[in-house]
Amino acid sequence: MTSFRYLTAVSLCAVLLITGSACSGSGNIADIGVAERVWDKGAMVTAANPHAVAAGAQMLRRGGHAVDAAIAAHAVLGLVEPQSSGIGGGAFMLIYQHDTDSLLFHDGRETAPAAVTPDMFMRGNETMGFIEAWQSGIAIGVPGTIALYEDTHKKYGKLPWAELFEPAITLATNGFEVSPRMAGFLPRVGKMGRLDEDPGSAAYFFPDGEPLQVGHLLKNPQYAATLNRIAQEGRDAFYTGQIAQAIVAAARAEPNPGTLSLDDIANYKTAERAAVCGPFKRIRICGATPPSSAATQIMMMGMYEHLSAGMSERDDKMAAFVDAQRMAYADRDHFFGDPDAVDIPLKELISPAYLQHRAANPFAPGDAPMHGDPARFSDNKESLSIWSPDTTAEVPGTSHLSIIDAQGNAVSMTATVEAPFGSSRWVAGFLLNNQMTDFAKEYLPGSKPQVNAIAPGKRPRSSMSPTIAFDQQGELLMVTGSPGGNNIPAYVFKSLAAVLDWGMTPSQAVTFPNIIARGADVRVEVNVPPGQDIANDLKARGYRVQERNGENSGLHMILVTRHSLTGAADPRREGTVEYLPGPTALQDH
């Protein structure tokens, strides 16, 4: 029996080929006799800002699909949480369709301009410094969010397109109160970068030369006008004409102007990709495929299951939790990239045999873990390219939302502008991304290429990991995801392990200390109990522990219970949860 139970109706054969299974027939899941499916547990939205949650819930009350709610909620996030994501960036949607029991990954990641070069972040033999690269024109990729909105709405949407933008347009026109999180970022980012120097962003975020304060009523008529045009004209309003011209002008401005062109923007396309699934005990963990990093959840949970076998207490399992991360991160860093540009041995990396082998050979606590050799588990060893080391750093500038609608459809959506406030370049009421810094910036002529090297039209690897889990009967069980740059796989792994193995509620899971193990060091959030105890125990076991006060997670998750839904918003951000009871659902949330 294949280890991938949840297959998309349009991509059934593609998923079966990933697993190495045979494929025949039309590929439509309806052909294999799925009975009529009834959902009576209600609906739920959880996201990083209450305005966004209210917008998503409004769409669900109108009978909208989870995708309708996700678009409405994210359009609001781009207004009230511009430090994290927006229409000037990109996003991933993992979408579950309840009536057909299908799952599909919609990739709205930014793409590199046609004229990029692999050495564009090099200055002689040195890599450009982070701040210089972050605030540069060369860091701006083609935004994918609006195209993702339109493509997913055409496929799943139930409400009229224009209705989805009403909450964001109203809020941008009438104003909203600046939140503590946005206000807290402004002085720091203004000093570090160019947010207070770019004419548009300076006027908006630093009126009269001072950063916005908590509670300030902030209006954004430019954003309202942009969304009005998109609501009336669709994606063409963004990818052609005046807005596209303004994006190009901003990207080509000093300092360090980029090469982004009108053709780059007009030619942007999203990608539909098969989801990938793997087992944890009797549960199925499913996620987006590369360029996402969600497949690391299958790797981490699979190795963790072997490493923690025979252990009953959570505290005893922490070393297994750390080692599973260390090995999965090493493999992710070495093998994951844009699947349209490089060959990724995904089938081998998530195979139970490979994960069992990796778990049986952990690294010593103080050692830097190395990637594994999936070639020994492949029938086609020539297809497994070996790449040079890649330690690409992603800075947290991202947001996540989880939604289940009244028909049982689900969306796990993670969206980003890369670093806080993206590139700080302001266009038509929104900020442009600095997503090209998610590529491997170092370029060494004559050396082996990096899997995540810069190339024209390529999508940079992302740590974003939208994830959905299913129970032993194949029913929807959990929707989860997080922002957090390179830490995202660790944060999402915590949400899965805490609920599915440690017996925590979603609220307990998101509140639990974050533990990040990428490379030789293990970071532990010690200001959240029992973080200090965990740090002390790991130190005693020989791990190189960095004690941290605060981690920039933003987990937003929904758990399907026997009669209802229960959700959680990460207390480290400003999110909320809203539940809409079904006709017979019991409110055990």
C-alpha cells in the first residue's frame, strides 16, 4: 500500500509517480468511488491579526469557500501587518477539498527576473552584507500573491471576486489602529534599513519624521485604490499597466538597482503541484512540495518516531525531537530547491527506509550534522545530483493562516515579503519583497553549484511549510503552519509533535517553548516554561545550547475534534481564532 493516501483529483498520477507506484486511468479521485461526504463540525479561521480573522469569517458566513476566506483575510493582513506579508510578495496555499478528498499545492512563490546572474550578490570575492542585500533593488522578485489569489479563486471560489476585497478596502479607507507589533518594528527597521528613507514608505510609516505610534488611526487610500482596481479588473490590473510600471521603477531605483522588467511581471505564472504525504504512526502528515520545505515535516516526524520509540515521557523525547530536526534540516539545506529547475530526490528523502536509516545513525550532540545519501535508496542513482553546501539564511518576515470552511474544505496558507517590511520599497500602497535574498547568495566560480543557486525565472527555496494532517480513517485532522524564516520547519514540527504525540491541546502546543536545531547549535526559548529545564537537560546531554528569550513563531492551527473544531493563535503575535458552529457541532473548542 502506498504511503500517500491523499491525492489531488487532477494530479493523482503525478503523486503516484513520486511514490514509485503504478498509475492508470483518468486520475480523477471520483473514479475510485468516493462516497458522498458530510461535514457538520462548523468552520474556523485563525490568523495573525483580528481584522484578518474577521474578514475571513465574514466570507465564510456568506457561504464562501476556505479559499475565499483566505484571500479576504490575507488582503487585510497586507494592510495591518505589512511587516510580514502582502500583495508585493508571494505565498503558498495547501488546499484540501472535502467532497473529493483531494489535496493540491498552489505555488505563488516569487520568481527571479530574466536578467539575474548567479553572482549578483557578490562584490569581488565577498558576499554582499545582509542589510545591503535586503534593501537592494536586486533583491526584488516578481510578486506572486495576486496571481495566486486569482488562480485559486477560479478553481475553488464560491463568492464573487470583488467581494473578497471589501473588508480590506473598507479598512484601508476608514483606517485601523496601529498595533503594538507594527509599531514596535518601525524604530528598529527604520534605523537598520531604508524604510524611513524611501519616499513612499517614509511618508506612510514615519509621518513628520517620527514612527507611527500604537493606536494611531492609519489610513491607506493608495492600497484601497489598488485593491479596487484588482477587484474590478483582476490580475491584469497588477501585472500590466501603471502598477506594473511602478513596480519596475521601484526595483530599478538606487541603491543597487535590479533588472526586473515589465515582461518579467507580465509573464508570471503560479504553479499547481502535487502534495506529498507520509506516515506518523497511524496518522498521515501532508504538505507542500518544494520549493516549500513542508516535506521536512514528513522527514522530522518519521525520524522522530524511530528515535523516540519506547519512550513514554515527553521530557525523555526532547533529544529525539532535536536530532530529527538536525538531520532533516541538513537534508533540506542540501537537496531542496525549485523543482522546475533542479532534480530533487524527494521520494527517497521521505521514504520510510531512508528515514529509518537516518534515525539509526544520529550525530553526536556536539557535532554539526551532515546531509544523508538518498542515492542508496534510489533505483536511479544517476538522477541524484550532489550539490555544494548551502546555508541560505531566511529572515522572519512572514505570516500564516489556517482555515476550515462549513463544507470541511481547508486551507493552510503561508505568505511572505521575506524580511520585515520586505525591501522597504513602496508602490501603490504596498511594499515590495526582497525574496531574491532567499537564494544562495554566495557564488564561487568553478565550484559545484548549489541547489538553491540564483537563475533566471527560478523560484527561491522557501522554509514556508503549510501542512495538513489526516487521521487513521483518512479524515481531516489538523491544519497548521507558521512564519519564522529558517525556523519555520522547527516551529511547525513542534505543533505536530505536541498535539499528535505529547497529548497537548492546540493552545498548549503553540505556547510551548520553541526549540530550533539547524546545524550544530540548538536554540531553546527559555523565557517560556519549561524552556529553561529543557535547555539544562540538553546541555547535560552534550548539546550546544543557545538560550533565547523569545522566538518569532506565529503558529496558527486548527484541530478537528470528535464533534467540533478547536484552534489556537500563537501568543507571540496578535492573532485570534473565530469559530462558526455547524448545525450539529458541539462547542468543545
